[in-house]
Amino acid sequence: MPALPSVRSPRLLDRLRLALRVRHYSPRTEEAYTAWVRRFILFHDKRHPAELGSREIATFLTDLAVRHRVSPATQNQALAALLFLYRELLDREVAGLDTAVRARATRPLPVVLGRDEVRAVLARLGARDELVATLLYGSGLRLLECLRLRVKDLDFERRQLTVRQGKGRRDRRAPLPARLRAPLERHLASVRNLHERDRARGVGPWLPDALDRKYPGSRFEWGWYWIFPAQRASLDPALGERFRHHLHETAIQRAVKRAAAEAGLARRVTCHSFRHSFATHLLEDGADIRTVQELLGHRDLRTTMIYTHVLDAGPLGVRSPADRL
């Protein structure tokens, strides 16, 4: 009688991804946690985490801090990944790590651009990239929040847009700059042509939470199409279907970095600098800090309060007494 074929249990990293998806962690978190667990296993010569414990985790985190000199935020992310692995997947508590190993996070002041600097950077961007950067500055969006916008999220009449499933999986509304209406309408006209070609080929945008099964045909509706679609459709290996994803964030990041260099700005300017500038300029114009908190989608007012330290009038909005001499 022939031997029965062995049935391999799912690999640890595959089980980790499944556990993260079941708990609705974001794709970015899934990617980061999986990378940290893989790195932890390789650090300990490919030993299975079930054979390791608190001492080995502490050794790994110490190596990150001392030899690799990672930031406190990076070290804490690695700890969070390992705590998830042991608690949720291996059903084990690793005592003492929360307080003994967790790094004390620093809070650097944000890079805020002056209004002339914002104009200088925007002027050196191409038409599409300028639209994205102006939305970052004019609506206070994070880069991925902007790139994940769909046609139905724009409300030109109320001059507002809706951020769906932002950080913390929360929806919120943000102002839509009136000066962008005409450029956005021209941009959407060209995007509409791409949508029609995709629809004819049976290609649609990726939809979250199995909405295409809940609402059949929604994948081909204009309202669900990306405002900033990727140049090429790609194959989803899990489903075996072709989808059009949104523009990749690295395209905008490179463009902003290049434009800032061409504008002669010495500071490190990133896409997030536009969001920082949005909050700071609103406060300088007299906006209530609670309103700014709501527009940014911050849970804690203390997160928004950091912008009071970079106001045009100086820290906390005061001027140096030396300027009155």
C-alpha cells in the first residue's frame, strides 16, 4: 500500500499574514510585521520562534538599537511585531518586554514650508504631480490618503472631499481647494478615457472588503475609479485577475524631492511637509486648533499641538524680546 502524501502545515509567515488579515490590519502593517519576524528568525540562525523567548527578543532589539542604530519608533515597531507573533499566533506571553525593552520615542519638530516655498516647489512639478501636492497642502492629506481617493470622494459643490479608511481606519472630510476644480476636471476627463478602455477589457480598480461581490458590477463604475490611477494594470496573484491600482507613492516622492532641490531648499522636504504646512498655515490664519485636529484626523489634541511650536511668530506664537531692542 503506497504511503499517504504528507500534508505540510502552513509556514509560520503565512500564518502570520493570515492572522493579521483576519484582524483587519493594514497591508503596510502586514508587510512590516512579516519583515520583522523574518529578520528575527534569521538573527537567531533560523531557529523557530517557539524555541525562543524574552531573552532572545531582548537580544534582537538591543542589536537593532546598538549595532544598527535604528530610531526608537523603528525599534518599537519591531517589538510590536514580535509581541503580536507570540501573543496571537504562538499563544504565549513574553513577560517584561513592554517596559524593559520599549524605546522612548522622540518627537522631532515637523518641517514646515513657508508659503513662498510651497509655491516654489509646486511650480517645479508636472501637471499630475502638482495636483497631488496641492491636495496634500490644500486638504492636509497624507500621501496614501490622497492617492487612494476615488472619483466619488470629490464633492465640487460643497468644496470638500472624503478620506476613506484613513489612519486608524477612520473616515473624515477635508476641504477641497476651489482653485483645483478646473485642473481636476481636466485631469478627470483624461482619466475617464482610461477608465473606458479598462472597462472594455474587463479591468477595474481594486475594491476593499469584497465590495465587488457585495455589489456586483461596482468594479466597473466610474465613481469607484482612482483619481490617480497607475500607468499599468497588474495581476492579483490571489484572485488571478487583472486590476488597476492607484499611482505608487514613490512616483510622487521622487518628484517632490527633485522639485525641492531645484527650488534650492536646504531642508529635507517630503510629501508630508505639505501636510505639516497645511496645519501650521491654518493656525497662523487664526483657525481653531480643535478644527485643525478634526481636519487632520488626529485622535489626540496633543498631536496637533506640535504645530503651535512652529508658527510664523515663533514658538507658541511669541516673538523674541531681542526683536524689540
